[in-house]
Amino acid sequence: MNSELLALHAFATLPGIGAKSLAKIRTRGAEKLWRSGRLQDFEQVMGAGKRAYAAYEQYTNLDREDYLKREEEYLNTNGIRLIDASSSEFPQRLAQISVPPAMLYVKGRIPDLDHGLSVVGTRKFTGYGERVCRSVVYDIARYGVPIISGLALGIDSIAHKACLEAGTPTVAVLGGGLDDSVLYPKSNRELVNRIIETGGAVVSEFHPKMQPRRETFPMRNRIVAGMSRGILVIEAPRKSGTMITVERALEENRDVFAIPGNIDQKTAEGTNYLIKQGATVVTEAQDILDCFGLDATLKEESVASFPPGQQVVITALSTQSMNLEQLASSTGQSVATLMTTLSLMELTGIVIVDGHGVYQLRGKIT
């Protein structure tokens, strides 16, 4: 493991040392500073006062060499890697924002984010918001566009899942540490595992055991915006964390996209306001693909990449369109089971159904 980054991590575990102090430590040389043992060095980084002394007091009580070894073992055991702007994996756009993170903690592998799209929105989504998020995100991810979001309940989680369903890696940026003991929200632990297992990453600028706090989420939001080429807003009140993320995106000259909503809905206030301010209106994936200058050629998908229940439906529909009764006869599945499977496949854009209840595949699956 990179000794400079390991020392920077060790500093991050001390009380009172936040993102700004870490940036100064990185500039001065973390490994050299870790071995110095001088209070004046802490004061130069953190300013003279209680914060610097509290960090220094804990630092002096450590067996510093042993502490580095134990922290390295902990990181390796938990599959947590450290990267900074010198790493080829570190997103290039993130390194260029006004206040880039000194380093990132990573589980999994960050994909190429040259055409990365951030997707943000409210936790209190409507049925409309869920449908359009699943549909639009799934469609754009099918073109190989990786999705970046914050793992929060609501639109964030829906976007991550739609990207996974499309077979494209997704990146989740946390507002706290990566350790299971502080993972937030805890209900998304299974989603975290899926993200990592399918070639994506879960990342944070905070040390792994740091509890998320109110002030850490705006810091997280600048990374969500900074990693991307553009940001898509799906349902957001006018005053919300989502709109703070949009502000960060605008500061970094990112493209801003918004899906229009019902003017009677509070969750549409933010998106409709953004559209009035000049955000690009999105009603389908093509709107974003055109802005990114991407060739609208779908990547072929394999039947084997879908869950078993969906595979039999795809196989049946690959020869001809069918209604529910015909599918039941062709697949040997009950109508009740098929209705559940088809509902999910329709939400994620795998199949479409016409006004007569006839289903057909939406894309090319081999």
C-alpha cells in the first residue's frame, strides 16, 4: 500500500482533522509529518487551539509504527483501497474541481467516468418519479453510461438499481465511512454488495469508521457532482439537498438535466424551476445522449445476464410478441408469477406493452 496515503489515512482517524486539514497535510507530506512528532506541525496545519491539541494528544499516545501496520491490515482485510489524484483510477473531472478530496476510500473498482451521469432526487418520491427514474436511467445505462449517485433511499437507490439492471457499473458516493458498522443507510447493504460484485464502486472521502453527519452530506454532494459529466434531477423540492448538489454541479460547469413534473406536486418544484432557469429538459434517454454526443447504438445484451424468471420470458418474446395468456402457455409459468415478472421488466425497460396487452422486447438480446 502507498505509504504516503496510509499516513494520510492515519491522520484522518484522529479527532478534529477534516477535509481541509487533510489537504494541507497532503501538501506538506503526510508520511514525513506522521513521523515528526511535533506539536507545531499540527498547529501549522490546523491552527493553534483545542482542535490541534486534541489531535496531537491522541497522536502522541500512539505507537505510530504499530498503528500504521494495524490500519493497513484493517484496510486490506476489509477490501478498502486508497487512491488520490495521482492514481489512474481517480476520476479526472473530480481532480479538477475547486476543492477536490485529498484522497478517496474505495471498495470495488471505479469505472471509466468520461461519460458518467449523476442522478439525484428526493427520498420522498412519487410513483411517477419512480417510473421515469427506472425507465430513463435504465435506457441511458444500456448505452454504457455509468450512473453516479449517493446511495440514499429514494431516487438515488432507484437509479443505482436501474443501472445494475442495465448491466452497467454504477458508483455510490457515501456521506460517511465504508465500514459496515457505519454504513448509511444500513438497509442498502445488499445494494452495496451488488454494486461491487458487478464491477462498480462504493467510495467516500471520509475514513471508514466515520459516522455520517449533517455536514458531511453537502461534502458528499460535491463529489457526486464533481465525478460526472452532467447531472440529472428527478423530483426534488425547491429547497433540498438535491438542489445543493445541483449548485455544486453548476459551480463546476457540469451539464444540468431535469425531468419535468406535475406542477401540483411539491417534488416537482425543483425540477420545474431548473427548467425555467435553462436546464435541459429530459423526456427520454436520447436527450442526454445527444448532449453527450454519444452514438445511440445499443450494446447487445445476453439472456444469461438476466434473472432466471426473466430469461424464460425473454426467450419466449424473442420469436414473437405475446399477450399474458400466450406467455403463460409458452413459459409454463402461472399468470400471477408472470404479472410480477413483467411488471419489473416493464419498469426497467426490458419489455413494452401496447394498448391490447401484447408484450414485446424493447432492445436486442442475444
